[in-house]
Amino acid sequence: QVQLVESGGGLVQPGGSLRLSCAASGSIFTFWFMGWYRQAPGKQRELVARITSGSIINYADSVKGRFTISRDNAKNTVYLQMNSLKPEDTARYYCNLAPYSGGQYWGQGTPVTVSS
């Protein structure tokens, strides 16, 4: 079993920054994807950024150049640094862990609101 706990969401003005954290605990996997998804009201959940156990990184086009995903293996934690935030970034952000062996795990989500 895996537990994912997100933190770092909140209210920020347009152009501001936030850093989200996702701490994983429980079962250990050697090969995995770990990343951030978001879901705005009335919209489908979408991939924001993800990193693999081999450090391959993917970003959604809408966040390239503004968001950075990173990890701290010693802390089993993945981060999402979000800069130059826009109102359209407003959503609930979910951490996701998907082992190569199958299945996936989700955190409870953390809200991000970008508004003046």
C-alpha cells in the first residue's frame, strides 16, 4: 500500500509562485512514474508534469517554462515549483504514483487558486 500526502497549495496572485510537495510512504517500487495532475471545476483531470524513476521528465505544453518538477529520493518526495502563475492554473492538484508493474495511487489533492 502507498500513501501520498500533498502540501503547499493556497491562494496566490497572478505572476506569483507556489511549491507543491508530495511525500510518498508505504510500498517501495524500483521503476515508476510520479507526477502531478490537476482538475479545474467542470473539467477533466489533466497531466501537469511527471518524472520517472529514470529521471525522464514530461510537462504539459501549458506549463512548460513555468513549472519545474523535481524529486528528493532520500525523502521519497516529489516537488512541483510553479512560477508565473496564471488564473487558468487554478485547480485542485493531485499527486500520482504509477509503478511500471501496474496500478496507480493518488493523493487527496491540494487546492491552488490564482486570483487578484
